Amino acid sequence: MKYEHLRQQDPAVWEIIEREEKRQNDELELIASENYVSPAVLETLATVLTNKYSEGYIGRRYYGGNNNIDEIENLAITRAKKLFAAEHVNVQPLSGSPANAAVYLAFLNPGDKVLGLKLDHGGHLSHGHKINFSGRLYNFVQYGLNPETGMIDMEEVRRIALAERPKMIVAGFSAYSREIDWQKFKEIADEIGAYTFADIAHIAGLIAAKQLKNPVPIFDVVSTTTHKTLRGPRGAIIMCKEKYAKQVDRAVFPGMQGGPHDHITAAKAVTFGEALTPEFIEYAKQTILNAQAMAAEFIARGYKIISGGTDNHLMVIDLSNKDLAGKEAEKILEMIGISVSRSTIPNDPNPPLNPSGIRIGTAAATTRGMKEAEMKLIVEYIDEAFNNRDQEEKLVLLKQAVKELCGKFPIPTK
Ligand code: DSN
């Protein structure tokens, strides 16, 4: 029986997990940063590798008994190098923020100036927000999106970079739907002798599948989580030029972290193996096609998408013309079994806890096998839910429709 020991030993925990499994099966996941791992990745996460301590690096551990772990870590590194054309990879970061903290530790001193995208324009907390460690330890100056186009204005980035002369420029975002001109960022950084750091957490899977441009051969250092479009376990990696390998490794351990989570390292290796297959390229292509179909349908129904569309897996919808704010929209959709995340819009007049928009992504729905026709249907359900937000009976019917749709596209178990 599946999870036999857990069921018998701790029904209280099991019952919650079982409920969550049912929720994930019956409901639709449109949170742009979430996805479903393969059964092979899930199995790897529940292996005995979780029992091991392996502080240090391959062949240089501070604990005995690490021969097998060395092999696992080597496999993860070798596959990641191939996937991203990376010179050096550190596969030990526990997640996105710790990875970014390690990058700053490797290249900067406290107080150094860094240029990053504003959080409410699509950046990330760890790109210099004042309540985050990054904004408290380093002197971040920030660029925003062009208010007319909703896109990054590279001339504006250049103007700020030349005026502020930061030691590092950060590119790569949590809620930006357009292709990023990595080469242009690099040229600007070279003009002022700044380091280039790309955080590709959201789009790593699309880059690995060669559907978006890859910053790894261009930038000094690149971080990514492994659990978004890359469809792996919770975790992160850092890629850099060989000349920065030592300082990056030292920053991860002993700088930021203790022992790596070896079961997760193994699951990263399995994920990279999956991402190297032709099937994954098809998945990434479809994820983008689905996002574009969804954005077009929202626009046809009078919704305002920041930047007017998407080149990747996500979009940010400004709901201010719908008499609706992000928190309420998130709640209404939760009532019909659809998860999205509220999102700020550029120069949002509303506070971060109740911003003016929502962010939607197609990575998880595409893993279930949904295509453009289902995306259109989903937008119809969302629109109907917003338009009938006070009609409880209508919302119940929509929840049933979402469940039926999910039933036709089960989360892959093979
Ligand atoms: N929480 C992730 C996201 O939703 O984009 C980023 O950390």
C-alpha cells in the first residue's frame, strides 16, 4: 500500500497529506512558480540519501562514508553543465534566496552597490527589497519597467548604470513575461566593469529546452531554483564562469550553508536527466504556446496584461479596470478550485498584501497535458467567476467544471 508506514504510524499527518493530494488532483494550479514533479523525482526525494551528512565538496568532505554521495553530486553537476552549457555548477544551494545570498557573498562586500529590478515591477525580494537581507546588507539601486510598454527599457538601465556605477547588475525576474536581452545587460555591465548576475528561477526550464535565450555563456554568474519550469525538487543551483568557481563554492559552503540535502541533490540529477530529453523540449514549447493562448483570450475578454502579452510561461494581469483587486481575485478563484497568486503591477497604488493584479502561469497545467483549447476554457471559467463573484450557485457550478477538466488531465503518475 502507498505510504503504508506513514498511514499506520501517524494518521494525523497522513490525513492532511492525503487531502492535499486530492486538492492537487481536483484543482487547477496556475501559480507561475509551481509545477508537478515526475514520479521518479518524487521517489528520489523519499530515499535514504536524506540520512547522510556531506559538508564539503566531491572528494573533500568533512564526514566519512560519502563515496556514493560524491557520485550523485557529480552526476547532478555533469548533467546541469550539459543542460545549460555551464563552465562550473554548484548544486548544493537549498533554495532560491539562499542561492542568491551565496552569489552576493561570493562577489560583494556589505554596502556594495547593486542594480536590480524593483519588486513591484516583477523583481524578487532577494533582488534588493529593503525588508530582505539583500536590501539590508547591500546598497541596491533599482530600475523599473517602462510605464508605456510594461517592458524593460535597456536605455534606462544603461542610464542608471552609468550614473550609479554598481559593482553588480542583476537581471532575471519573478513576474516578467518578456524575453530578456542578456547580451545588452552584459554590454552595459562591461561599460562600467560590473559583474553580471542572472536569476533565471522562473524560466530555467524554458532556457534548458532552448525556447528562450541562455544567459549562462554570457553572464558571470547565474542562479536558478529547480522546481519551477524546470519541474524538479525544491532547491537551487548556481552556475558561473570557471574563474569564479572557488569563490562561489566557498560562499555556498562554508559561507552560507552547512550540509547539502543529498536526497534533493539526487532529485536534481534526475530532473536534469529528464530535462535533457526531447519530451522536455516539447513540454517547454507547449508551456509557452499555452501562455500565449491564455494571454490572447484574456485580452479578447477585455483584460489588461502587463506588456500586452508573454514570451514565456507567465503573465501579470492588471485588474484595475475590472473593479477587482488581487487578493479578492485570488479568493474568488480559490472558490472555484483555481490557484493563482496576487501580484503587484508596475507602480502599484495598492499595498503588496492587496495589490492590483494577479500572476498566472501555465507550467503546471501543461505538465497535466493541457493545450491551447483548455487554456481558452480556463480563461472562460476565470472570467465567469469574476463576473459572477456574488453568485454562489454559479461559483459552485464553475468549481465542478474545473474538477471535471482536471479529471480529464490527471497529474502524470508514470
Ligand atoms: N515564490 C517564488 C515565486 O512565486 O515567484 C519566488 O520566490
